[in-house]
Amino acid sequence: MLLAATMLSGSGAMAQAVGAEVQSGNPATPTVATPHNPDQTTAADRPAEAQVETSDSSDIVVTGFRQSYTDAIASKRREVAITDGISSDGLGRFPDLNVGEALQRVPGVQINREAEGRNATINLRGLPGEYARLTLNGVAFAEPILSEAAPLGAFNADIFSAIVVDKSPLANAQSGGLSGNVDLEIATALKRKEGGFVKLSGEYNQLGQRFAPAATVAYNHRFSDSFGVFGVLAYKRESFRRDSILFNSYTNFTAAQAQANASTLGTYYATSTACPSCTGTKSTAGVLYNSAFRQYARVNEGNLWTGAAGAEWKPDDQTSISLTGFYTDRSLPNTKQYLLIMSNNQASVLTPLTAPVQLSDGRNLVTDINYANGDMVSSTRGLGTLQRSWGINARSAWENDDWKVTGLGTVSRADNNSIEQQFDFNTVQTAAGNGVTGTIRTGAGDVSAINFSVSPNPAVTTTAANGWFWGGVGDPTSFYDSATASARRNRIQFTGTQSYGANRLYAYQADVERTFHDSVISGIQVGGRLERNIFISRGYRISAFGIQTQNINSSFLEQSPGSDGFFGGLVDGVTTNWQTVPLDTALPKLQPVTVYPGGQLSPQGYNIRYNDNNYALYNFTNRNDLAAVYGQVKYELHLGGITLRGNGGLRYEYTRNVIDALDRISLTGTIGSPADFRYNTYKQNYGKLLPSFIVVADLTDKLLLRGAAYRTYVRPQPRQFTPATIVGSPNGGVYSVTLGNPDLKPYDATSFDASLEWYNRPNGIVSVAAFQKRITGLIAQISDPKRLCPSDARVLGLGTLTVNGDQCQSSLIYTGGAVPTPFLVAATGFVNQDSPITVRGLEFNVQQTLDFLPGLLRNLGGGINYAYTTVSGTTSSGATATLPGVSKHNANVIGYYETGDYGLRLVYNLRSKYDLASAGTFTGAARQVRARGQLDMSASYNVSKNLSLSLDAYNLTNAIRVEYENDPQLIRRADYDGRTVTLTARATF
């Protein structure tokens, strides 16, 4: 909780608006209960106690901002577990762009800015976001996941009182968080102040000059000291844009192209028939050039509705009953991606404009080229998104001085749907040349030097002299302007991917705690939990069969909305020849009227491609029934003037996993039909024994030492490793098989934490924490035929199999060669690897208020935190292990100035370079992200007791995110979001 106050720009003014009492002098340290335990009061449950500075007092007066520091430091000091977090400013506001942006201020948390659409996924303690457990008031709920971590951008932060990162979860904490638990806290009714507030704000995104309003209303009412209700409703319009430049592929010039440019390239190629002028005196490995360029703008449009409500009743001093619920619905149906794509390959005529440069990995690169006969595409993609989640927690508790009994039930549901539709117009390469020419300059890593030009203008048109001819079942997404391949010059492509992820959770848990007085054993707590979690996946690709191409006319292409102020003007050398499709008017004119024989239409009305692997891979149901019991002992003793306190516990979880997945047993025609598939049921059971121990030593009244050891685990996201087995069509006597993986187990980690904290002043702390996580069971891909060649493969249509040397042979005979030979089976699959990896880290944190300084300087305060993370170990193949998205260095520098009337906060975040895994054809090969820093600002002014204004500005440094491959000169991608400014007015009543 140490970082809580850094989030509260101008909270002194804000807390006055809440109507807190005015006091003078420094208040006593407030009582703060364990933040991550849902059975106790959290820091977010308490109203801020604002104090106004008075001119006739010689003491600095603690304002709401400083009070938040005091509360956070007191909470961290009293807490047994190792936690950090952030708090609302008392008026439903985290002064950051979204929850993920706010959490990156916490030591050990890194935001993933490659997540488009401001999904705001995070990494925690050197591990990807899906390794953390997201909870609500300490208990699990249905997260809106699809194929990665839950998008924090799906929640409006206005409904939360605080967000706590529990880095060393104990036996009573929810399992499944290998890197820790991130708890979203909603204060219950009787923990809230009487009254309410209204907030109106407007967000201005500089890129594209887009404006988005937002509003929040909240009210808390106590009918008596024993019964209260609350409600919060927040609306936010989302309208923002991201511009990107991608260099998708780098390819070696061919020997023939080297011959045509022998003066520049000849010394890098061996002498050959294709290049008699080549000498190979510098290298024979060739020279790279950019062979696929993209520039695009993604415009995100939609609405976010989030609400929370609850009631709490205390019939007597010992009993409490509460009901807390939330609902969030983030719908972005009109999100579009506008792309201009140019590809050049061996059919292109290429001229190097610069001499080759040598990269750090030994390869050679030409950064600038002219091209002719380039393949040009105007591509428009609809990226409709729905992220929805709701949950209800019912809680009852009875307690006296010695006993506490708690029961809690949860019902929760979530959905994450992605509806992608793609419509392209393409001027294709021809043997005689298509007349398309231009220049590509990569900038060698300097984004401002990037240049792309194309001629003629426009290079892509909608005209087809003889109409459009479908490419057929062998090319199911394409139409051409000629029935014969040799005469084709123009192409249209229509396809799409529909992905649906539904999550359902039902749970009940009970806890009993016995407290002992004047004893080393201060308490014993036991509990149990029953949980059913169902993940339902649906997905498929669509075909262009039946679309009404006769309706295509010149209105199907228009100047791209992304061409206006592309990349904020930071890249001058991009083309304005950028035609894209107005999907909202074009798609209704294309709607198919014919269903492919034996097939079906998708919910959007297009023919489904059953032969595409997406259908078999992503149609399944994954159910986990979990039973957990735990016990923990709390202790406190004194040794030589040092107080030792802590907790030792054991949690056991038993899981019954049932997966119903599709397997393809035949293929009707080429596109296929639903009858080609059958459901198979896979079952597995496993148990996890999770010990935990933590000790807190109060070395002095200011110095505290913590140590923790515990085991945790996390299940892989269901869509990351799907259970289906895919058998490809034979190619030259070889069947390619991707084996399903329904038996994959969770990853396990044994963790050790240590934290030394010096509370040097009442409102200050200096701390250092170290951790180590040894992770086993990570999932790895293998292709060893000795492990992937089952004797009986008849269910896959492959007969019986045998291992012959390093080959897997089928009993089926291939007759397409010179002599009949057995078919070979090249299988790949995923397993839990035996070799572990180890993640280690160091976190340093300083938090200080400077109220000891004279005059105006006493209103200053701030902090610095830094995290260092390393990954070691090897993969199953012996390669050095790496985890995507993990920076070795991450730092925040935070400063504020605050009085009773106004406040100003500046935050600078810097993270070092990090690796990204290969992500398919859209982004190219495995790559790294360049170090990036961003400066944000928050300011507020208290107009009156009940009215305040605030101004928040993000990315004042106008930072760009850049990806590269091994060497910064081999740039892969650049993303630009621009600056964002939010103006907010708040009124209390």
C-alpha cells in the first residue's frame, strides 16, 4: 500500500469536498487492518481524514494527500504479508488513464503497452499477467479473459476503493496467483461515508483530435448505524487512436537481384551462375532488405459502463451480513483498423539506395531501397470487442473476542468476444510488372527518418473489367478480376475471425478463527472452499463464398481516416495514398445470400470455414471443480527485545478437470461441415499442497524485517494451449499433426521473499525487498517422435504408427513417389517441461513527505521506486529461458506539491528493453521492445467546499514505443498514442 498516496493528485482538496472534519496538528496513526483479507476492513474502506493547513500553526498540517501516505505506510507496517497498492482519492478517482496505468506505479508491476485498445494488461514480479490472480474483495470472480490475462481496461476504476497487490499470499488467500494476487476492492456500505458525489469529465486525445466524455454518480446512505446501502454508476465514452508503422519481414536479396546491383551487393554473395559478378569478399550470407511494410491506424470507438452496489446489515454488535455486486460492460463494436500494406519479393525490381550496414548479430542490412512491381493492399479490418463481467458476493460473519465465523458465496459471469472482419483491395504483382513503384526507408531505428512512398496515386482501385471471380475452395477468401491466373491484376479478399470466450464461476467458502490471548499462538484459522469454474470457447474463420461482389463500386474505397495527422506528424515520409473501405456501409451490401453446401452461416451471416484449424482448436469447454481446505497458525513472541509475529499455514486443493473438445474425423469436400467433427471428453484429477510461512521481526520501533516462503501455482489460460488435435492434409508423403494437450498441468513455483523496511519518519519509509521464484512445469513444445508417435493412430485416420530411427512411420502407404513408401507423421505437441526456470528480483522504495522543511517547501513530497528482475534457466531444448514482456529495470520517480487549496503531481516511469515472443504474421519474428520513458501530470484546485476541478495529462514526453529484432537498426514496429488530457469537475452532496 506504500504507493497509495502517489495516485492521489490534489487529494487534500478532494478530501475537503468529501466533508471530512478539519483538525490541526498531526493526527494519531490510524488503525489499518489487513488489506487483502476480505474479512477485515481495508484501507480503502476508511474515509479520508482531510486536514487544512492554517497560517497560525507552527506545525505542518496533514492534508488528505499526506493522510493517504500515513494510512498506506501504517497499513504496510502492520500487515503480515508483503503488499503494495494504490488507493482512490475518496471521490472515486485514480488519477491515471486506466487501472493498469495506475498499477505500474507499484514496485514490481509493469504495464504491457503492446496490448492494443488500452486493454492494460500487466506483468507482476517478472511474470506475465496471466500468472497473477485477479480477485474482488479478496475472492475469485469470473474474469473476462480470451487468450491472455484479464484486460484491466475493461473496468472503470471509479467503482473501486483501492487495488492491493498481495505479493506473498498466505494459506487463506485465493490460489492460482503464481506471481501474486491483484485485489480489486469495493468498500461495503457501512464502511462508507454518508452522502454522494457527481463527477463529469472530458478526455481529449491529441492523436486524431478525439474527444470522449465520462460521468460518475455515487451515493452512500445509512438508514441507521446498523444498515446502509451504496451505489456507484460510471460511464465513459471511448474514442482514441493508435498509429503504427510495421516492418513485417526482412528478406535476403536473391542472387539475381544481387547481380542487378552488383556494385552494392556483389561482395556479400558467392560467385554463382545467377550472380557471376559476385565475389563474396565481405560475406556470402547475403544482405537483408525490408520486404513487407505496413502503416496503419487503429481507431477505437465504444462505451464503458461500470457499476457497483451493495447493502450491509449489522443486527447486533457481533453479526454482519453484506451483499456486494458489480457489473462492467466494455463494448467497442465500431473499432476499425486502417492499413496500407506493401510487399516486395523475388518478383519485384529492387534497387539499394544505401550501402549495407552490419548488425550486432553479424547479419547485413540495406536500410533504403527503391522498388517496382510491388504488391499493394488497402486493407480495412473491423475489430469489434465486447468485454463484460459481473459478480455478486454475499457475506455473513459472526465474531466475539475469541471466535470468528465467516461464510461467503459468489456467483459471477464474464465474456470476452472479438469479432474481426477483413476486407482488402489488392493490386497484385504480374510478370510484366504492375506499374507500382516507390521507396522504403527504414530509418535504421530512427523513427523520424522512416519514409514510404508509392506511385501511382492511388495504386489500388475497385475496378474489375470482367467482374470478380471467386478463388474457389482452394482459395476461399479471395476474388480476382480474371478467371485465369495469368491475367489477374486485381484481387479482393474477405475473411474474418470470430472468437468468443465465456467464463462462469460459482463458489462458496467458510472460515473459522479462534483467537488466543496472552499466548505465543495468537490464533488458529481453518477454512474450506468449493468452486466451479467453466470456460466456454467458441471460434472460427469465415469464407468469402456467396458475398455479393456485384455490388462493389467506387464508393468501396475512400481516403483513410487514419491519414489525417498520421503518427502525430513525427514521421514526415509516409504516404497519403491511403485508400480504405468504409465497412459500415460496405458490409451490408456484401452479405451472402447463399450457404455453402453442407455448411452454416456465422452469427454475423457469413459462411464458416470448417477446414480452418480455428474451428477445431477453439470450440471446447473446460471445467474445473475445485475443493480446497486450509489451516494456519498465527503467532507472536518476544526474543531479546525483538517482537516476532507471523503466520504458518498449509492449503490443499483438489481439482477435477473435464474438457469437451472437438476432433476432426473427416473432411467433407474442401471447406468441410459440422458433421466432420465429434466431441471427445478428457478428464484428469490433480492435487496441490501449498505450504506458506511468514515471519515479521520488529527489530526496533522504526526498523522491520520480513521473510516469507510459500508455494503457489497457476493454470494456463485455456485458449493458449487448446485440447484439439489437428491433422493436416498430406504433403509429399508427410502428414503434419498438432497434438491436443488436454492433460497439461498447472505451473508450480516455490518462492522466497525478504523485505527490510525503515520507517524513518512518521510519514516516511525506505524499504528494500528481494524475491526468488523457482518455477517448474512450464509448457514447452516438443517434436521428438519417440514421445509423439503412438502405436494406434486410427482415430486420427493415420493407421498404426512405429518409430524408425528418428522418424514416425504410418502403416498408410504413399504412392506419389518413385516407389511406394510409408507415410511419415511429423507431430508436434506441448508438455509440462521438467527443466525449471528461476525469476529473481530486487525492489527498492523511498517514500517521504518533506513537512520538516521550512515555509512553502514543507508542502513537497514524493518517492522513488525501482525494480530489478532477472530470469535464468533453460528450456526443454536447452536454449536459454526467457519470459516475454519482462524488463530488467523499471523505475518510477514521483513528486508532488500540495496545499489545502491545490495540488500538483508529476510521475515519470521508465522501463528498460524487454523481449516479445513471436506473434505470427501480423508482427513478424521474435523481437524486443526499446527502453521507454513517460511523464504524466495531475493537478487539482478546490473551488469551494463541495466543488473541485482537476486536470490530468498523460505522456507529456510524447513517447513512442519501438520494437526491433536483435539490433535496434533492424526496426520491426513503432507505435504512437500521443498525449491525452482529461479535465474533471467533482461536486459532493
